[in-house]
Amino acid sequence: MAALAKLSSVLRRFRKSEDGSATVEFVLLIPVVMWIVFSVVEAGWLMTQQTLLHRGLNLAVRDLRLGRDPNPTPAEIKASICNYAGILRDCNNVLTLELVEVSDPIGGANAVCVDRTSNIAPVVAFNAGSRVNQDIMVARACFVVDPLIPGAGIGALLPKDPSGAFHLVSYSAFVNEPE
């Protein structure tokens, strides 16, 4: 009986004690706080890369529109986009660029992106159009980027390709002016 009374006394003291209550709150809230922090960091990094991709594409298209290079190649335009974008990692290898006339509809089609799980380069349309007919041209760039914090925060929820990367897509349009 003495052991039962002693056990009852210990349990009563344990029940009334408030030691460790802050630890319980911490353990319950830290996953939510960390998810928010990781989401903010990931979203900020993706937004920065998307903005720089869009800037790079717009400046490269401006060069096309102004005719700074009369016969640009897709590789030259890609290099121009990557140079203007600045911080996009491995840009020349994971960027695809399409340039087509508006009469060749691409609006409903998905952007063609690099498949990093395969060694085969994607085939994309690249038609510089005619300066005589004032063709309306659309440029579409797709940049493949790895998540900054894989599996955590919003990065875990966004759609990814088979290599675990996101696709950032940017569009720009211009009219081929006559010379």
C-alpha cells in the first residue's frame, strides 16, 4: 500500500507541474514556422530567377527587334539571354528557346524544356521570320531550375519534372520591322 500511495503522490505532482510546457508549444509550432521560412526562401529565389529570365529574354528580343545582328543563330540568342539574365546557373545547358511566327500557333502548346534525365536535346521551332512582311514573332524561353530546399516548404508542393526540377517559362513578342 505504501508503494501505491507513493506512486499516487508522484503522479499528482507530475499532473500539477507546469515544467516543460514551453517545450511542448515549441515542438508543436516549430514545424509550421520552419515550413513558412522555407517557403518564403524558396518562393523568393524562384521569383528572382523568373524575373531575371524575363529580363534576359526581353533584352535579347530588343536586340533582335533593333536588328543588332542581322542573322542571329539560336545559340547566339540563348547566350545573349543568359548574359543579360546574369545569375541563372548553367543557363546555356538548361535553357530552351523557341522563336515562331504568331501564325504558327504555340499558345495552347506546352513549353518545350530541357529533360535533364536524357542526353537528347529537345527539338524546338526557330524561325526568324521575314523583315519584309512585318511578321509578328513570339519568343518563348524555358529555364530548368533545381529547388533551393528540396522537399521543404512550398518547393515540395510545386510541380516538378522527372529530374526534380521546376520549369520557369517566359514569353516575349515583337514585330519584324522592315529594314
